[in-house]
Amino acid sequence: MSNIGIDLGTTNSLVAVVMGGRARCLLDDDGHAILPSAVRYTAEGTVVGFAALDDAAGHAATTLTSVKRFMGRSMDEARAEAAQLHYELAPPDDAAEEKVVRIQVGERLVTPIEVSAEILKALKERAEECLLGGVGGAVITVPAYFDDAQRQATRDAGRLAGLNVLRLLNEPTAAAIAYGLQERSQGTFAIYDLGGGTFDISILRLEDGVFQVLSTAGDTHLGGDDFDRLIAERLLQAAGVVGARGGALRAAMEAAEAAKRALTDADSTEINAQLGEVTAALTLTRAELDTLIRPLVDRTLSACKQALSDAQLSPSQIDGVVLVGGSTRVPLVRQVVQEFFGRPPFSDIDPDQVVAIGAAMQADILSGESELAEDVLLMDVVPLSLGLETMGGVVEKLIWRCSPIPSSASQTFTTHVDGQTAVAIHVVQGEREMARDNRSLARFKLGGIPPMPAGLPRVEVQFMVDANGILTVTATEQYTGKQSNIEVVPSYGLTDEQIEEMLETSIDAAETDVDERLLVEAKVEADQILRAVEKALASDAALVQEDELSRIQAVVTDLKSAMDAQERKKISDLSKKLDEVTAPFAQRRIERDLQLALQGQSALEVAERLDRSTI
Amino acid sequence: MICWKCHERLSTLRCASCGALAPPPAQPELFGALGLDRRYHLDAEVIDGAWRKRSKDTHPDRFAAASAVERRMALQWTATLNEARRVLRDPVTRAWYLATGKPHPAETGGPKLSPEFLEEIFELRMAADDAPAAVRDTAAQLRARLDADLEDLFSRWERGEGDLAPVPERLSRLKYVDNLLRELPA
């Protein structure tokens, strides 16, 4: 059995494992390390990853992306972002439903936890295929800035996927392990992690084999998606589209993302996108992109300053800067980071893979039989202070931000009324002075206090933050020694029973799930090929020979009827056959495009044409 | 001490023969938890070194595959080591802990301060708006005197002379002076 490391990202997810003393990411059948964090719900079941993203604009309402943003969040918190989504959040019926985000997918309602579990299941299956000895436990990474509710939701998603979650690990810490264990370095490092949806900065010290997190700061709602959104807004504005939703919004976001990628190397790029009825075209230069995203990039620097000040360090005392996350490929980000720390950042390990690699190393260390590092220890910190609401709504802090974990604190409570047998306690997380400005973690009643005169009972409540950064609470009445019954309702709203129920249904469904998944995947793939062939036939009919056309049409007809009959094997075989019979036609189209290029069209136009020649 | 699991003699927190962790003490002595002597004069680096060394034995990550009981012990131990490091690393809380055995001053019912001292602080506060520089100088001198006083008390105590009874009162004064310094206009 091997332990695996999983990077459950906003945009992409990966799974890695240590084999033969080296950590490596596991690849899918097409050689991709990344699995897009996208899940499409169809009548036949779920599709995950690249297949789910295929024609996402055409299936906007059922293709769920970036759900990590809603992990452990209440409807109230999610509502602000609802307008920017291409899928619909379900309005809650009562206060209990208000606590957890639910997404309306056709007739179904799904929670971000269930969607994340689908992604984790796909990664688990990939690992099971690659590892002969089977999958042992898993380390799953989370943004360092994730609060208690977000961590609990992530752990629950892991359980729901049938994983034995050994540990939740902060993403920047994972990146530091990947670099630290590889380079065997000592010193103080800054890990700058800008992903699709979140930003984290952590300062770590590596000394005597201990990775100590000195401080951490960040923003759970800042990432590459926000860059895309700004570009998409510019595009929609240029096309005169107001209040875009669904498919048009999704198409604009896809075009924006492609433009952002193009501008990593190019100084200027043309954006052309079909936004519903409207065709949008826009030229975007690198300088314009920089101006557009500058305020967001600057926001990352204020978090960097915070982290340095918490660690009582200046930028010049940092021995190295590690870049993590695909969004650190944006040139402005690199430039700004280099200016701030006064040194070029490290980027030897693929910024997309470094977190998963570090997670696999930690998973290996946790096995107790590590070939990598017998003597390495990771000391993480609690990212946000934990406190209690006291009289007048003021917060009394119990565990301060950046305390090493595990960490415990205790507090004694008493009663205000004679014979009072219960005390209400409200635990919050955050740095603000007033309880209402912080995140509410749990409200519970300390019950079973023996009736005594007011002020006499002494109830000691112990708070313990474990190595995953998750809080547990226990209480004892000191005079009677009676353990009080505490009912802790997790604020993100799923009770243990609900999780158990989801688990049971998913285990029952496991067998039919596999067959369904294969069928769905085959159909999605076939659909993709069919659309490409039909498009090519329509645009370049002149390039098809007559007998060739009838052969192609015959296969197309067979494939369509196999799809209607849900015959998986036949669908796969006919898809391959269609690929084969259209190959000469595709070849001619490519040659024609090259001819056009020689006739003096711009390289960019040709590249676009070639890009569209998908068959 | 004898290992609770395999009954071998223990020389560190973690049994060399079976890997079991010694049970965490219910009311831990924080210097002892880190394996340090009770002293006021301690470098932060020495404390951090001891903390790192012991944490390597106790951290829950070392017991990922162990029984639930052992995992709880590891959690408790490591939380204790983290508390010990936090309390002992700061000279003020370290002094308080040595003198009182408590990790932090109680909210109420601290040592009584002399009316003369409180009067002096009050007057400095009153003068702060008009002559911040002069007030800062005076407060800094007060702080230096308190520091020297504490230094003297602890040095003698470490040589086995005198006791730490006056320490809480000095620390209370220190807090007043520090609060004043912090609130002075820059």
C-alpha cells in the first residue's frame, strides 16, 4: 500500500506518490498530470476533468468548476459571487439550508463537498490504476488561509470519496517540502502561491530537519480566475453584452483565459469569441493586461507584508522565494514578486506540480517507513486566531494567529443566574475585535451543569487545534468533575449524520457508478469527434472526395445509433474508426492552411485556423 | 521512568525499544517539558532548539499509524511543547512563570501597586500630549530601571540567593510603563 498526496485545486487537481525514493505526479492515459477540477452532471452520471470541460459553454448549467471557492461557505457568503457564475446556486428553503451552498444541476442539488468528492474519486481511481499495491492513506492540501469550516469540508470530501485522509496539509508548506527535501537547504523561505482561486503567502524556516512555518497570510478569494474575469468583463463590454450569464459568460471566461496564457509570451493577442448571439473581438496587449490586473497583484503584496511582519522579518532576510500555482506564470506577477523580495524567484519544479509533489512526500513521511526523510518534521501554524464571543459581542482570543499547531487553550466559565444549568458558547475565527465581523465556527451549549448559586460553577472548556488545523472542544465542570455534553454544530452546516448518509449512498452506488462513468466518457468523446467532423465538413466541403464523404457519413450514422443504444464498446470502436476515415481529409485541410500561410497571411491567423482544425 | 507499553527504561520521551511515547503530564512544568533547567537567562535559540528536538519525538505525524490513544498522547504532548515555547520565549512571560508557576497573569487580582507609582504614570500620561519626547525619555528610564531590577533579582535567584516574591509587582509596573510607551504619539 502506498500513501498518496493530492493537490485539490480550484482549477486543476493532481495526485502524486513517492516511488523508488522519488516523488512524481501520476498521469492519465493521455499523459496529463493535471485533472481539471471540473465535474459535469449528465443524465447517465458524472464526468470529471478534461471530458467535463469539453464544450463547457454548451453545458454551462451542468458543468461545475471552481467549487473550491464554496467549500465550507454558507449561502450568504456565496451569494456575492453568484452573479459571476455560469451555474445556479439553489435558494435555501430554511435556515438550516442557508448554512451550506447547494448548486442546482437540472433536477438535482449538489453541495461543493460532493462535487469535490467526485474529483477526489477520479484521482483515487487514477492512483489505483498506477499502484500495484493499492492506495493507503492520503494527504490532501488546502490553502494555508483556509479556516476551520473550509478544512472540515475538505476532509469530509475526502471521506466521501472513500479516502483515508491522514492529514490536511497547507499548500505552501507542501511546496516548501518539495523544494526543501530536494535541495536539502537550510534557511528562511517565502512561498508565494497564486492559484486559480486563492492566494497564500507563507514564511518558513528550515532548520535541523524541522520545517517551521513562521507565518502565513493570504486571500481565499484572489486568483487567476479573477484575472480572467477582468479580461472577460473587458471583452463583454467591447461586445456590448450586458449582464451575461450561462453559456455566454462561460465562453467569455474561456476566451479570457486563453488570452491571458497567450500574453505570457506574446506582447499582444487577438481575442475572438462567440458570446451567445454576439461575436466579440478585442485586441489585448500585455501592457493593458498589466494595468487591468495590477490592483489584484498589489493585493498579494499587502499579504506578503503582513506575513513578513508576523514573522518579524524584512524582505532582505528571505533566503529564497518559491513560486507556486499556474498564475505565477503571469509575467507581471513574477516581476512584482522579484521587485518586492529583491531576488529572482525559484521555479525549478513545475509550479502546477510542486504542491502535489510535496503532499506525496509528506504522505510518505507519515507512512513511518519513508525512504526519503526519516528525520523530517513539519510544524504548521493556525492561520487565523480562535476566540470566544464575550459580553457585548467582543472577541476574547484564545489561540493567536500563527501559533504552532497542535495548540491548546482553556477557559473557565461560570453561570450568571442561580440554578442555571447551561451556558451558551460561541467560537469565532478571525482577527477582528467584534464577534460579528469574524467567521462563526460553532455555537454550542455547555449543558448538564449541576444547579448551584450564580458564579459558583467552574466549567473548564478546552480548545484543541490538531495538526490539521481543525478545532475540537471538550468541557468539564470542575467541582463535580462531570464531563459536560457539548453539542458542536459545524458552522458550514453538514452534520456527521449527513456525511454518513452521503457516504452510504455513494458506496451503494459505487458499482453501477463505474459502468456509468465509462459509458458517459465514451459518449462525451464521441460527441466531441462528431461535432468536429460535422463542422469541418460544413466549412471545407470542397476538400472532401465523393466516395470519402459517403464512407464518413456511414460511420457517423452508425456511431449516432450506437450512442442512442448506449452501447459503450461500439461507441468507442466507432469513434476510433471515424478518426481513421477522416484522417486524409484532416491532412488535406492542414496542408491547405499551410499553403495559405505561404501566400502571405499573418502567422496568427494561420495558427488560429490550424487550431480550429481539430480533426 | 519506565515505558508504559514495553516496560523498558526510558531515556527520552519516546521509548527507544518500542517507539511508545511517555504519557503527557496532567499539569506540565513548562521548562521540564522542553528538557530545560528552570532559569531566567535563556536564549531564544536554545529554547527553539530544545523545542525542535522534543517535537521530533512527540509530533502526531510520528504516530500517524499508531493507536488512537497514542495519537491523543502525541497531540497533547506537542500542544504542551508549543505552549512551553510560547510562554518561555518571551522574557516577560518567562519571568512571570518562574515567579508564579502560571503561564500568564490573571485578569484581575494582580499585585497591588503603590499609589506613588500610579500617580507618576498618571502624570506622565497627562504630560504626553504637550511634551511627548520628554515623557518618552522618562518612561524609557523607568523601563531600564525595572529591567535592571529584574535582572538583579533573577541573577541572585539563579545563584541560590533571595527569592522571586517581588517579581510579579515589578512585572505589573513594567506592563504599565510599556502600555504608556506604546500609546505615546510617534
